[in-house]
Amino acid sequence: MKFIAYTVKGLEQIAAGEIENNIINSKIEELGDKFVVFNADIHDINLDKLKTIDDIGIVILQLKKPKKLIAQDLVEEVINLNLTETTAQIQNFRNLDNTFSITLSISSLRIKKLDLQNNLATLITKKYSWEYTPLNHSNFDIRLFLNRKIGFVSVKLARESLHKRKYKEYSSMGSLKPTVAAAMIFLLTDKREENVVDNFCGSGTILAEAFNLGLNIYGGDIELLNVLNTNKNLTNLSFKNSKNIKQLDATKTNWPSNYFDLVASNLPWDKQVGVESITNLYIDSLKEYQRILKPNASLCLLVHKPQILIKYAKKYFPNHKIQSTKISFTGQSPTIVLIKSF
Ligand SMILES: C[S@@+](CC[C@H](N)C(=O)[O-])C[C@H]1O[C@@H](n2cnc3c(N)ncnc32)[C@H](O)[C@@H]1O
């Protein structure tokens, strides 16, 4: 059966790797901006294991030449499908009631989304006698994902989007999407039991994802409220060492020297969390990370000013190789900078 996994732009390769490693006999068919299409047996999919994927849907239609399509064509294509068959497939995963919703992810096409949504909702209601819920997408959610090059219609497997994590009860300003946090850990290591530190922990998303993957976690934040929120979120994962998460200034901590194997941090940026000088913060926190890290340690930093960070990363980590990946999600385009020892 054909599936589509939706992910953050820039993380498609990591998501494809996760699919291959976790879904037995899966075969990647196609990969593009924000999606990975793959074949697998529905019974082999364990959604809990997929950490970098936002959502998975069963592909019910692949649209040819999407740039030529107008809204009416799309409505006809979808209404001609047999959605009753798909409800039976989704019921392998969860119960459904007789409601449905529509999600439109349409870019670079001149299609009036509201008209399309309303027409489709009216015709599906008429054909199947299901009730349309425009705001609740946890039911039978039909997603139209298209741009000038590709077009897929899919139905969501899970009730909740996979990027929503149960542990994340508290969020601070600038809190990171958990799927991005998980991808940062995948980029850093595939080992367990290593010591990872995040001195800009916010509400602790990176630490929570690292803990879930079996790493020993340490960190803190300059704001006490964020430290408390991180500890509350981590308690939801049965984390016991709350003393490892403390209020600190990332530019001068009291962590021991040469102690940590890894750093994973999402550094503040002007619009999100005000700081006086980003350049000084980058310099001073890199210097401090250099002090508390073992010589062959690796760092994965999510930043909005990669050129500045890379300039000073070369200075403080001269024996490391640096690789950067621009990602984009919810209107932001930060860069993941990976600093690995040779
Ligand atoms: C982008 S947020 C981190 C968000 C976090 N990854 C999450 O998912 O919640 C950056 C954090 O750095 C903290 N911060 C700013 N300057 C700091 C400093 N000098 N030392 C430690 N933390 C600092 C802010 O309070 C903020 O929580």
C-alpha cells in the first residue's frame, strides 16, 4: 500500500531514513519538498517509532499534471474515489465516527481554497451522509497536498498529528517543533547512553527527544520558569534527575570541563527571544561549550544567523567538520549547523 509521510522542509532525507529503518520491508518511492512517498504493509507501521515525521497518510490518489488542474477538476477527482474502502483501512489503526474533515496544503497554484473546500465538503456529505467538521481534524481527514509539480490526496492514519507529543504539557516562547528536535539528535548520534547538554533548553523539547532516544540529558536556561517547565515536561517521561536541569547562563556555567559528548541546542533569535547581541551570545556560548565538551564531541545547533555561528565554530572547534542544512517550518527558515569531530 502507498503512504505519504509529511515532514519539515529540509528533513526529508532523515525522515526517509527513519521510515527505512523502522518499517520492515518499506520501500521509498519518491521524495520531495516536505514529503516522502513509500510502500509498506499497513500492519508493519508503528507510528510511535517515527520521530521526525509530522503525519502519515494513505495515498488515495496521485494527481497528474497538477499545474493544469482547476478547482473543479480536483473536486471531481476526489468525489469519484471510493472513500468507504479507505475508512476500512484507517480502522486498522483507530475507530472512526461518521464525521470527516479536509486539510488543504496547496502552494504555487491559483486555486481558491475556500471554494474548493466548501464544494468538496458539500459533495462528500451528500455522497456518504457523513458530517463535515471544518475545525476538528482528528477524524477522517482528507488532505490535498499539491503544488505545480506534484499532487497527492491522502487520508491521515493517526488521530493526532505525530509532531504533537504527550509529554509537552508546557511550552515556552520559541519552543521547538519536536520532530525538528528529534532530527537534530539523529544527526548527532545513533549511540545511546552518551551525555548530551542543552544550555538553552526553553521548555526542554530537545532534551525530551534525546531522553526518549536513550541519552543522558543535562541542561538549563537563563529563565527559571523555563527550567521549571522543562522539568515538568520531562517528569511526564518519568525522568528522575531534575537536578541535571538548572537555571544557568549558557555563556558561563558551572558544568565540569571535558564532561559532555554532545550538544544539541536551539539558540535564541531576535524576533523570538530578545538578546542584546547575537554575535556575542554565539561567541561566548561556543567558548563555554568548548570548555565543557570532550575534545571529540559533536554539536548540533539550530540558528538563524548561520554565517556568524560558522565563523566562530571554526575558531573554537578547529578540528571539526561543519555542515549546514536550511530547514523551514511555520514561517521560519533557520539552519541546522552540525559540528562533528573528524
Ligand atoms: C529558542 S529558545 C529554546 C527553545 C527550546 N528548544 C524549546 O523547545 O523550548 C532559546 C532559549 O534560550 C534562552 N536563553 C537566552 N539567553 C540565554 C543565556 N545566556 N543562557 C541560557 N539561556 C538563554 C531563552 O530563555 C530561551 O528559552
